[in-house]
Amino acid sequence: MSKLVIAEKPMLARDIARAITGKEVSESARLPISGNGYTVCACAGHLLELVKPDAIDPKWGMPWSLDVLPIEVHDWPKEPAVDKKTGESKKPLIDQIAGLLKTCDSVIAAGDPDDEGQLIVDELLDYLGYAGKVERVYVNDNIEKNIVKAFDKLVPNDSCRGAGNAAYARQMADMCFGVNETRLATKRLDGLFTVGRVQTPTLGLVVKRDEAIARHVTRKFYELFASGDSDAGELTFKYLPGKELLAGEKHLFERHTLEAIKEKLDGRDLHFETTVSKKQENPPLPYNLTVLLSDMSERFGFTAAETQQITQDLRDKYKAITYNRSDSQYLKEEHREQAPAVLAQAMKNLGVRWPLDYQLHSKAFNDGNVTAHHGIIPQEADAPVSAMEPDEAKVYTAICERYAVQFLPPAVYDVSESTVSVDGGALKLTAKRLSDAGFKAVFPNISNSRVREDSDTGNPWVPAGSHTLAGISCSITEGETTPPAPYTEGTLITDMASIAKYVKDPEIREILKRKDDGKKGEHGGIGTTATRSSIIEGLKTRGYLEE
């Protein structure tokens, strides 16, 4: 029996060949490579592309005309793609794989574990008319022993075709929308304007944000603070207006409302209750690509394209990390079992030692939340940071730390909350103190963004029970509203992953959200984790966006 393994890229093909053919395989070994009943070959990304519209019908070519719109083809033909870097046709590679298909008994599709990886092999087999047996392998880790494990878990490729169909649907939508809307905009606006299914709404986010900043009208708002003596010392409460007073706003814009409350409270004594509770901040989940791009933008000012390329290099050059275009932040239980060895190697690579407790069970380890992808974590590979470029070392270190933190306890806080109801709202005082630093003792710069950080942790501590605030004196302060912050690449990518929140049409908003059902890192987004950075780069290249 001869099985033909078709990998998405040559580097992955060599890793697979090293694991399953029993051959010594160098990083520059020529493909295909055969052994142990397998022949391993590789695509070079998409080997096929949709033909240009005028190849289907000459009237759809230049000069463009509105009379021929809309351009619509239900089954858009494909042809051998051209390498964008070299300008060379990929037909010779297609012909090579066609020849190999004639000599094999079955095929194992080894595209990357995402929609595009599925389509790259599916479209090739369909184009070549292959009708034999096809199985699918998901290679998330390119460490040999993990590739061997992956080949023990082959599944029928027909059960995976939905992912490829989704990628093809996006491909068709991109072509049909882009071809028609670009021609329409160009003819109507008298200049070349490229319109895209993902790029244009992404540009729209920035345009709307810039408009909101430009149109922002500063408004004065007012806040009331009540100070007085207590058995815990001098305390200052903040007045929090209720919903009726706020009337849908975030602030109070009428000073006289607070002046009336001040007049009632000044000189009085008030009894208040204090409760003390413990709250914990769990470590943040490991990275997916969206969170990693955003974090590297915020911490180091890296563009999304820069970070994405670094992750590709960390995977290809050093085999230092797992699949880098993941949309998941969760891991399997088997990762937890492998963690001691993986993190021992990672700490050796970084030249550090962390006091990790592998008995802890982070919520990141959840088989039910892992589909084709899992979180981006280090691999058990000898990849010292001293051999990396400085920026590569920064990203690798961040990925290792976000994995290691899963094996540290939560940070625990004691929280004292004092409240007393007054007209239309309540006076409130919160004090928070750290009782157990947990993971923050090891990684003080890592925090869980989902946990609200109280800004008033410097307030005096008030013990639980009943107290009196005596001799109250109120003050009213004045503030000004501020416009929203301009986008960074990191915050723009985060909004691309959850653009549904900006969609007014409830039906479309629901479709966007439903599309991401089961994806823990996506919340009604446009584009994919793999394409968002290139969308932003394209907008910059075309002059639609500037940093």
C-alpha cells in the first residue's frame, strides 16, 4: 500500500517525512520523499486561483462598463496560480503531484489545520479529478513525536470538507463582491477605488472612529464626593447615580442635581454597612493569534504583519511554537500531560527557572473547547533565544510566559465594599488589597484583561460590619468627556474579530455571531486570524490607511 501525503508547504512536508518515512531528512531535502509506505510531497500554498473575469467573458475586461454588471458565475473556474514573489507559474508543481496521484493507493491531506489548509488540498484533488480514498491529518505541532501521534488519528477527508467549502465560499464572495463593487465605485467616482468584502468594512471602522474623534464635542460632567470621620479613619465616598438619574448617559451633566444632594448631606452623620469578600484573578488564557497580535502591538509597537511573520519564523526556522494562526486559546488535556517536558525545554531556551506547579488544572485545558486549533504554546524544541533575532525573542518569550502562567495559582484580593443609599443613587467606597500575589509574584506584567482593576485600591481599609460616617462634607468636581482613542493595529484587529457589535441590522448581526459559534476567540468577526494582518497591510499599501 502506498499513501501519498500532500502537505501545505515544503517545510511541513519535510517535518512529516522526518517523522513517518524512517529517513534522515535535511531542511533542504528535495521533495517528494518516500519510505515506510508513504510518499510525502508539498503544495506551495494555494496552487490554484480563480481566473480573471475577462477569461470567462471578454466583455468583463477593460475598459470596464456598468452595463455588464453584475458579474456573476456560480462555479467560478480555477487555473494554476502564479507565485506572487517570483512571478512563476505553479503548474509544474501541479503536474508533479498529478503524476504522484497515479502511483498511490490513497491520499492523506495534510493542509494546515484551518479552512484554507483544507481547501488547498481539496481544490487540487478536485481540479485533478482524483476519485480515490482521501484521509485527513491535523498537524498542529511539528515535533516528530507529535506528528506520529497525529498520523494515528486520521479521519475521513469527506467529514472535513465543510471547512474547505467555507474557505471556498469566502473566496467566491471576495471575488464576486470585489469585482462588482470595485468596478461600480471606479466608474461612479471617476477614479480607481478598490472595494473588498473585508477590507472595506475594516476601513469603515477606522473612518467612523476618526469621525467620532473629529466630531466629539467636549461636555462638562460633575461628580460628588462625601468625606467624613469613622472608626476606620477619615473616609471619602463617591456618589454613584442610579439609572434614572443617568437617563442612559455615563455621567451627570447637571450640577444642580448634585448640589441638592450636597445640601442634604453636609453636616450630617450616616450609618453604612461594609462587607468584605475575597476575589481572585485567574491567569489569562494562552494566546490565539488575534490576542497575540494585539498584545505585541500594545507592548512593543509591532505591526500585525510583523508579529505574524515572526510567529511564522518561530514555527518554521526554530520549530519553537505550535500552529501560529490559531483562533483558539484553549488546550487539550494531553498538552497538560506534556507540559513538564515542554516548559522545562522552554525555560532552558530562555535561561530562566519558574516555580511552576504542574498539579494545577487551569481552565485553559478543556478538550471540549478545542476543535482543529488550540492555543499557541511553545514546543519541546531546542531553540535558545540567544540564537534568535531580538524581536523573535520577545514574541517567543511572551508565548512561553502565557503558557507557563497556567501552572501558577490565581492572585487573591481582599475587597472591602462600603455602601449607603442616598437620593437617586448610593455612596460607595471600595478598598482592595492583595492577600496572595499568586501568578503576579512571578509575572507581574501579566494580567487578565477580563478582570476589572479597581482604581481606588489606595483607599483606607474598612472592616466588615456597621459603621458611621460623621460630620459629612461634600465636594463637587468637574470633568470633561473625552473622544474615543484612535485605533492602533492591535485594537483594530481586536474589533475585526468582534465587528458584530457595530452592526445595527439584528439579522446580520446574528448571522455574524452564529458563524463563530463554538469559537472561543471569535465573536462575530470578519476576515480570519490568518488574513487580518494582510488586510491591514493592503489598506496601508493602497494608501487608504496610514499609521
